[in-house]
Amino acid sequence: MALCVARQLLGKEFSSATFIELNASDERGIETVRNQIKEYARLMGRRVIYLGESDNMTKDGQQALRRILEKTKMTVFILSGNFEHKFIKAIQSRCSLFRFKKIEEKDILRYLVKVCQKEEFKVDFKNKDIQTGFEQLVRDANGDLRYALNSLEKLVGENKEITPANVIGLRQPTMLKTAIQTALAGDFEKAKQIVEDEYIRLNFDSEIIFNDMYHALDEIKEREVKIRLYEKLGELERNIRLGGNPLIQMIAFTAFCWIAPHLQKKFPEARA
């Protein structure tokens, strides 16, 4: 998107000299802002500076950047980041904010099929295992098309063929559904151990754990308990996005699963 904006703004002047891309996660301190970004912004002529992962910049670095934003007239800055709250208010107030929604599952699936056709992969989309596997792949992507494409690449075997065995073996089902059921049944210690083991096995990927926990809640029959757990899971995800330790939040959710069946009812019965 930054490239599209830069090409539109710069037109024929677009080049590596007028569109400058920096990873603010790597170059995130005040010295980089003062010595590198400031010098780029001082150059004559129009240019666009794109700072990827800007939410990882230090607060001192952001303060220094704020002053450059105020003084620069010929340079357009584009900042991208995952967590809005990590940007200081002074930066937020000087920028136009655009929020990008996650890509819908049906659109990701449609794009993966298009890639398979264009690359001439040998894949039988009528096969039930293939269908189920692709649906799981799309759910795991959680709106991230790049993740989905990387997963698709892992499926391609010899002779550009995607087999049911490859699809099924892409990711073994997690034990998170079992963990929730175990906690609800009253065995917190065992449930806690399962969550910790899965967190390590999944390479500390909290997004996969969120998705699997969410889908696991669909199968809970007790309406009151299900509502409480959905509510708590939303709170858990918010806490992690605000900087909370993912494992601590997951264990806290597991503990809530343990006590949820014993809490007094507070939600009204569904109307007929």
C-alpha cells in the first residue's frame, strides 16, 4: 500500500532515491532518527519515507520523529505498525490513521485456488481431505494472506503436486480443545500443563492458540458458561495486544475455564 501511495504521489519521479524504505523495528532509536531519517527528509525535492513496524520505535525516537514531521514540507512519511497504542499521542495527532481489516476467509481461499491454478499445481479440490485441509489452513492464517501463501508453499511436493497426505500433515490438531474440556471438568493442573506444552509446540504463536480456543468454545453446550468464556477470551486477546505476557494470559483463561461452571448465573435466558 505504501508503494502504491508513493507511485501515485511521485509519478515519474518515483525511484529508489525518492522512495526510501526503512524498518523501524531494526532502526528504532533516537540516533537513527537524528542521523538517518532527518538527513533523508532534508534532501531537496519531493520524496516518500516509509517506516515499517514503526510501533517498535522507542519513545525517544518517536519524539525526535515528531519534530521532523513538524518541520518537513517536501517529504511525506508513511508509518505502519500492528499496535496503535504504542504510538505516542503526538505522532498519532500528526498522522491520518488508516486501519486495515483482516482479509476474510473466503477471499483468502479464493486467492489460494487462483494461485494453484496459475502455478499449475496438481491438486484435486473435490477431495474431502483437500477441502478440509485448505479450510484449516485459511483459519490458521487468521486474515493474514502472506501466512496463507507461505503455508501453501509447504504443501507443494514433487512434480508440483498437492496430495491429501501433505495437506493433512501440514499441522496436527492442537490439544487446546482438550485443555478447555479438562479445565471445565475440574482438573486445572492437567489443563494448565496442556496449554503450556501446546504454546511451546506451536513455537509461541498466540494467534493459532486464539483461533483454536475460539473454535473450541463453539462446542460447549452450557449457554451461560459459553458466554462467560467468549467474554473472557476477548479480554485475554486485548490484554496481550496491550503488552501482556501471552502465556500468563492463557493460563489465566484456563483458570477461568476451571471456575466458570461454578459461577452464579448473570445472563438472561434467550428469548423464544
